[in-house]
Amino acid sequence: MEFTVVLGALGNVAAVTQLVGNAGGLIAKIIKEAKTARQNKAECEQLASRVSTIGGVLSRLPLDAAEVAPPLAELNKILQEAHRLVLSCQKRSAVNQLFRASQRADEFSKVNARINSDIKVLILSLVIFIAYHERRQNARELISKIIKDAETARRNKAECKQLARSVVTIRGVLSLLTPDPDVAGPLDELNNTLEEAHELVAGCQKRSAISQIFRGNRRANRFREVNLRINSDISVLNLSLHIADRRQQSEQTLPPNRNYLCSLKYCFSGMG
């Protein structure tokens, strides 16, 4: 099966689901046929032991994460090669047996090394996905808290309502974001601003007669500053989205493996 066709023809969930299923099937075949190998038995058993550890990683993959599809497709390719290699060891041949066994041993070493590399990349992509979505979820939760607390504000009510209207617009931007190095920094800045905004709105829940007018004016200035920062953060996020789209378009000219690994490298550095 050509896995690039799968990725292009199906949606994210369907593609990842199919790739996970394909990988699980190949792993089961490798483990089964390694038990009946008649040549390079030690290498077949080692390979079977190696691929058996992949199941735990596959079970943790989020099916809606488009980011895990490319490394998962690469893993499927190497599992296909591993399966073919184990199949070639099912029959004993006296013709150049020692030479071929030695040659296959080298092939087993290369396949094992590639599987190790693919697993590491897959785990790395999973870590990036989780870290990114935790940050985006944190922003969503802060927005919900700001909107809720603005409704019960007892001081600076007008400013609280205006701030709530401002953060509502962020939800649409968040829905467009994907794990990318260009949006990691701006997303962190947005979370910092939202935390300050929530702290500001939460401080308006109680009415106090002590220096109420003075504090109200001072808070009004802080509200203006936070609103300006939110507008600025949204603008930077939108610009980052544009930059990310342009960079991804340029990376499409690279070979698939290099394209994905380059993106993953930059994404990991940006999400740290």
C-alpha cells in the first residue's frame, strides 16, 4: 500500500486510524512468522521483540492528530520491510546459505535501527502534540473564566464586559492553530496576557468603599493596557499563521522524510 495515497485521500482521523491498524497487523504478522523462521532465527526473534514494544506507543496516539500521520506512515513502511525480511527466513536453502544469512543479518541490523529511529520520532511528535494542546486548552479555559467572571463583576463592569468581548474573538483564532514553531511563542504570550486579564476581572468581584474611585480609575487603565495587548497578541498570532502556511508550502518541495523531520525539529524547539 502507498501510504501517501492514504494520507491524501482520507481525513485525519480516518488516515491515522487506518495507519495504526495497518501497523498493528504488520506487528502481529512479524511476531507470528518470527517463531517459524528457519534462517537467522536469532535476528527474527530480536526483531519480533523490538516491534512488540510499538503496540504501547500506538495505543497512546491521538487519532485526530494530523501531526502523527507522517511518522506513522514511515513506521508502516519499515514494518512492511521488516515483514518481508522475516518472510524470507521461512525456508532453509543450502545454496550460499552462510553468505545469505550474513547478508540478512546486516539487513536486520539496518531495519532494527530504522524502527528505533521511527519510534523516537513518533514519540517526539506525540510529546509535541500533547504540549501544544495543553497550551491551547489553557487559553480556552482562561477565556471561559474571563467571560464568566465578567458577568458577575461589581466594579469596572463596563471594562469587564469589553474585555470579555475581546477574548471571545480569540476562540476563532485558536480553532485555526496547529502545532507549529511559528505559533508557539505567540501562543505563550497570549496565555500570559489571558492570565493577567483573568486576574484583573477576578479582582472586580467585590465592591469596596475604600478608595473605590481611585482604584476603579487605576483598574480602568489596566483594562485598557490588557485590551491592547490582547489585540496585539491576536494580530501576531494571525501573522504567525500566515508565516506557518507559507513555510509549509515551501517545505512541500522537499522529499517527504526530510520535509517532516525539518518541521518536527523546528516545532520541537519552538514548543519548548
